[in-house]
Amino acid sequence: MPHPYPATQRPLRQAGALALVLVLACAADPVARAGNGLQWRLEARVPVICAILDVEAPAERPASLAVTTTCNAERYQLVLQQTGGQAGLRAARSSAGTVQIGTDTVTITSTRPGQALTTIELDAPVSPGTIAVTLQPL
């Protein structure tokens, strides 16, 4: 699957650097004198950027999904929608951090931003094309 951003775009780096430059250029007093030294006040606003990179249903485990994501939000949800009913979640694990499962959602509290692999165990096997996974930052 192709990378979600072309090689010429780097939204996290560009957005963060741009926000930092704007704050430094527009700050009324970016440098404050404190005693014998200087203090810098830096602020940056980084937009939340999340994407699903890949969803696989391993042939050797037909009641399982492997979802690869990239996200810089502290908390986000993977929402499963199955044609003809609920997905029936049984368990989930994520390399991003702790997970909580609901009826058709996996909520992830991330310990670090970036790429993560989340494995989801379902009550019954799924066939390709019958389940959709979406990502929602919280």
C-alpha cells in the first residue's frame, strides 16, 4: 500500500516548524531577562494527523485483524463496521499503548506518537470486504 503522503510532503515536520517560526516571529516578548540569564518562551501547535496505513486479515487467523496506523493524538479509536451486523470484538492489543474495547470500537491511549500495530480478535471469522475500519482521534 502506498505511503499516505507523497515523498515531497512531510506534514508533521513542516507544520511543526511553521508553527514554531510563526510563534517566534509574532511573539511580543520571545526573550525575557531573568536574573543573570535569558529565558525563551517557545510555543508550537501541531495539528492532529492520523491515518490507517494497512488492514490485514491473516489467513492463519481468520477471526483476527492487524491494523497498522500512524497517529500523533494521545487517544484515538478504531471503529469497526461489519456488513450485516456488529463485528463482535473479543480482545485487542496495540503497540501504541493501552486499549479498551467496546461493542464495535477499540480505544487506544498512546504512550508515544507514530506508527503502531493493533491486533483485534473477533468472535467469528471475517471475509475480505465485509468489514470496514475507520480511525477517529479523540
